[in-house]
Amino acid sequence: MKRWIGSVALLTVSGAVMAQAPFNLMRPFDGERIKEKIQIRFPASSIPASGYVGIFLDGKLIDATRPGFVQPKNKAGKNVGRGYFEYVLDVKGRGISDTKPGETTTLEAVLFAEAGDQPRRVDSSSVKITIDRKAGIKLPAGGARLRYNFTPGEELIYRIEQRSVLSAITESQNKLGGKAAEFPQEGETIRMLYAVQSVEPVVIKGQTFVQSLLRMQPLPNRGKDYADLTTTGSSEAKRYYDYEMAPIYMKVSDTGIQKWGSIPPYITFEGTTGEANRLDLYGSFPLPTLPEKRVRPGDSWSSSFQTGFLDLEKLNDVTSVVRTIPARGEFLGLEWERNRPCVKFRNVIEVADNSLEASKLAKAGAGFKNDFKVSVNETVWFDLDSKRVTKVVREETVDVKAAGADLAGFGFGGGIGGGSAAPGAGAAPGGFGPGGPGGRGPGGPGGPPAGFGPASRPGGFGGAAGGGSDKSFTPDIQLRQEIPGNTKLGRFGGPSGGPAAGAGFGGRQGAPVAAEASFIRIRSLRIFTLER
């Protein structure tokens, strides 16, 4: 009897030993070429409950983590095969350099376990890999000719994420080497549909060009019939349903240049009274413009930004839904993005208070008097196979140096974009902010370039008309409200230059601002990602 019990105990111990699988790298394989991300996998049960893994590249610690457990499943949701531990290292996203030609990179995973207060190295496993973000992408000898290749009936859906950060520091703090305080703002996401209605050849001066008619329209969240969005002139997100999301039409060249744009009016049938209260939600997010000529590494060219602009007060006369701003295009290289072979390029523009662009704005009546600098950097990944833009990252930065009197209420209840009559606004700069048409408002004529935007000034970009919010998709997402008996169509939240309804960066209304000169920076990031 005792021998039987002993045998059971021995089998139990053996089972426990066998349950601890050897620690080794299942993936990546030795000699594998990495384009974007490394899927680092370990056998199930190879990492004890108290253990964690250090990830090293050529002896440099990249991360210390406990990989997550992954159980493969089929389409029906049932488990298939053996599970494993996995950690995904985004070498591209983390800016890890490519492996030098003719060399390899050593990926080492080290298993650690806690031993008292000190980690104890238990085991390790390594492989040789090559990090090459342009592996296998071939460029024609004459350079790449980037053109949209739309087909009738095609529908492209992009997920657009927007977020911004406000930072501020006084002049004395800056001289002492202080760090600016940052105030991250809430972000928002919108889904946009680009439906190809038609594609037709156009002959101009004996040359044949292709033009496409696109229908651009906001979409509900995935799996929902609504989306929560902050429209131009509104300080808070509201819920809009699919039947309120209206289309905009654009005819574009094969390089994305708008030829004309139109907002279809709502016309009631004869003998009907129409709807009691009609809301139309519009979104204008033009796709990036492509270079006219073939491009290769080291090239630069004259380019342009197309930013959304909707004049809903002149709905029936609209012939354009964008504003165009000259920019500089630069070839950045070849790169895989979401497993697609892409040309990576960027469009960039900078406007400072002593620049030619600023002089033009001053002559147009912008009336700015303080140091400022505005820059936009738009990075584009263009898929060479599908002829589609896979991803766009647009970063807008506004730097301002102004006296305390001019900054009172700036970004803290003041009228970023159209001015504000809110208490504590003081002489807030009217019509100033990232990403939208500007309009001088009652917040104050002084400060940075009031009305610095394409709605009222040529060649610029600025705050939202009629007040606004830092997180709103200004001026690209707007709401039209039509009420029987009132034919005026205005932007949601009031007409251009009207008081903002609680507008302000982060809603910090009436917060105190230092009397001395300060530096303000507003960074707005917008990311387009192709869903399908």
C-alpha cells in the first residue's frame, strides 16, 4: 500500500517537471527578414507564473515584459492547435534602425525569475534576423509614378483619429531651462467613406487624363448606427445617426487634386411639407495629393495640402469643398506599411511671422503682432500594388510667443477659433487654433493672427469658425440644421465669428494666466488608416 502511494507521488512529480516546457524561441526563425513587426513566440508553459522575459537586440535591452498567452481559434471560435506565449515588437513603430548591409541582428530572449528582491537569469534563446523595412520593394529605374487607380463601384473606408496637446511655459521659466507643462486633450475618431461613383477620361490640350467622381460621407462606428462627434462650433461631442450623415461629391484628378466639389441640396417633393427639423452631418477630408512627376529617393517637388472647407451658408453655390495650401513634397523612402509595399513621402509647410506667407496674411488683414510659427507635416504611405493611400499622419504645430494680456483666456476658456464671450476670456486671440477656417470673434482683436485660416484669409489654416473645440474635426466635420420657415443655413453653434458655447482648450474656462510673456504650443495629430 505504501509502495503504491509512493509510485503515485513519483508520477505526480514527473508530471510537474514535464509541464515546464523548454524555454526557446518558436518565432522568429533563424535568418528571418523582418519588415515591420517581430512576432516573438515561446512554447506554452515555458514561462513560470513569476517569470518575465527580457528582449534584447544586439545586446541592447529593448523591453522587459511578460508575454501574453495566445490560443489559436477557428472561424467558429473553437480552440485549434496548441497555445503559445507571444510578444509583438514593433521595430518600425519604435524607430529601430534597419540591419546594416551584409550584417545580421541578434535577437535574444532572456527568461528571468524573481529570487528575493533580485531578478535571476534562468535561461535564454537567440536567433539571427535581418531588419529591413524595404525588403523586396522594387522601384523602377525612372522612379515611381504615383497615381490613384480608382474603379467604379469601389468603396474605401478610412478610420481617422485626432488628438492634440497644449503646452505652455513662461519666458522666465524657459530661460531657466524649465520644461513646458503639457495638457493632453481628449481625442476623437471618425470613419469616412470614399465611394467611387464614376471614372472617366478627360482630354486636355491633346493629353488624356483620368478624373474620378468620389462620394465622401461620414460613417457610424463599426457595428453601430451612430457616431459621437464634435462638430465645428461645438464644444462637446453629440450623437449623430446614420440617416443624418450626408454626402459630399468631389471630382478629382488621378493625383487627388480637386476639380470641383458639391454639396447636394435637400429638396422636398411637390405637395409635401418636408421634415420638421432636418440635420445634415457633413465631413470633408480630402485624400492627400500625389506628386505630378515620377519620384525617386532624394527628390523634392512643389506640392500642396488640401484641407476640408464647407461653406454651408452658400450651400447652393458651392463649387469647392477644400482649401488648397502650397507645400513642399519630399521623398522619404520605400517601406512596408501594414504588410503593403509603399512609397513613403511627405508634404510640409512652415509659416513664421517674418515669412512671405505671413506678409501676405498681414496684407489681407490678419493683424497679428506677436511672434508665431505654424508648421504642418503630412507623411503619406502610398501602396505601390493597389495604388491606394494606406496611411497618413498629419501633424500641425502652432508656436506662439505673446504677452500675458494677449494670452488671457488663450486655450483656457478663450475663443480658440472665432473668439469667445466667456468670462475670463480677456483679450483672447480670435480665430486662432489648429486645423480649420478662422474668423475674428469678439474675444479680442490682438494676439496671434486673428482669423488665420482659409475661411477668411488666403493660404492659411486656423481655428474653427463660430467658436470650436480642440478635439473637434474642424473645419472638416460640420452640421447643417434646416428648420421650416428659416432658410438660413449656418454652422452648428452659431455663425462665423459668433460667441463660442463654452469653447476653450479642455474647457478650462477663466483659468488664471501669467502676466509675463509666455510660449504656447499646440500640437494636433490626425492619423488616417485604411480599413478596407
